[in-house]
Amino acid sequence: MEYKIIKPCTALAPYIHSFWELKGEDNDKQWERNFPDGCAGLVVNIGDTCATDNGSVRMDFGKTYVVGAMTSFKDSFIDADAHLLGVCLKPGVFRNFYNYVTQNEITDQTIQLEKRYSFDLDKVIKNPVDYLNTFFVNRLQKRNEHLQTIIEAIDHAKGQLSIDEIARMNFTTVRQLERTFKAETGISPKAYSCIIRFQHALSRIKNSDPNESLFDIALECGYYDHAHLTNEIKRNTGLVPSQL
């Protein structure tokens, strides 16, 4: 499997993590697993039909799909004829580009977009990066700075702020915070914090010193003990730490 990441143009950097391209290779015939990261995205299939969402959804050639924020892992089947092009949006920016639905309506789902919202297949195939940059720059709407401030605070704290702290820091109520955050990101601020904390722990495990214990990493990342961390990893990845 060949996987390539391309950075968007400067104007889109505050909104889009990356564009990506996945191509199957001759020996590919396997399920690939993605872990939750709090981000929504878009995918256009320019290869053979591809099964995703643990086999429950089939992405057809030429169709564009929106992928809601995930609360657990998701498997997609990649074979030699797979060819996908995708956009990884930053959390809470979907409605900077689409007046489509509130994000909590598509959490954990992959949904085919109507033609008027979809990418132009011919232009995608001809010059994907230039086309995607132009497509999103032309659709760009005003940013929700208040929401981005909240997301950045959670990211900076690596998911270790309480919801009460976040609400107090942003001069809002917990109820209002949860309602707005869920509508714009698809998940609650608590769920997003848990995902960011998990992602930090995952990075620490993958880059840990051989002498570091899982217990030490768990405490550093805000978990009660190594069992708590192990349970969170298993819930988000379907794996235990030793399998990562």
C-alpha cells in the first residue's frame, strides 16, 4: 500500500490538516485500521469499490463521501485496485466549507454526498492538489474563532482539562459548551478530550524509552493507572498496548 500526505496551501492551513492519497499495490488484500483523532474528512474514490466502516459501507468509483468524527476504530478493506483521495479537516471546521448538516448527525458514519457538494472527478484525476486547494479556498467561510480557542486549549493541555475548567476559561456554561461543541465537531468536549489524551498516550508509547513502564506513561497522560490506559487503548484501537 502506498500512502502519501500533501499539505494544503497556506490559506487553508488553519482549516485542513492535509490532503492524502492511498493506492493499493499488487500484494495488498487486507483490512486497514484507522484510530479516532477528533477530525472529520472527505474521501473520493478513484479506484475500485472499497468497503469501509468495518464492511458496512461500500464507496463506489467517482463518488465523494463525508466521514464524520470517529469515536472508535474503523476498518477499510484495501486491495490492489484501491485508490482513494482524501481530505483531513481540522476539528470543528466542516461548516467553514459546507452548509450541510450539524456534525453530530454524521458521527461515526461515512455518507455519500449529493452531486452538488461532490468533487469534480475529471479535475481530481487531472490535478488533485491544485483542484482541492482551489475547491476549498472558493468555499471558505468565516471561522468560528471562539470554538477554535476551545479546541486549541484542549489540544495544548493534551486532553487533561476538565469540562468545568474549559467552560470557565471560555466564559460559558457547560451545557452551552457541550451543545455548540457537539454540533460543530460531532462529539462532546469530554469525548474530544479523551481522544486527544489517547492520541498523546499512543505517541508516548510508540516513542517511549525501553525502561519506561506503561504505568509511568499512564500517570503522565492523566490516567489512573496502566489498566485504565489499557482499556482506553483497547476501546479506541481494538488492540492492547503490546500490539501497537
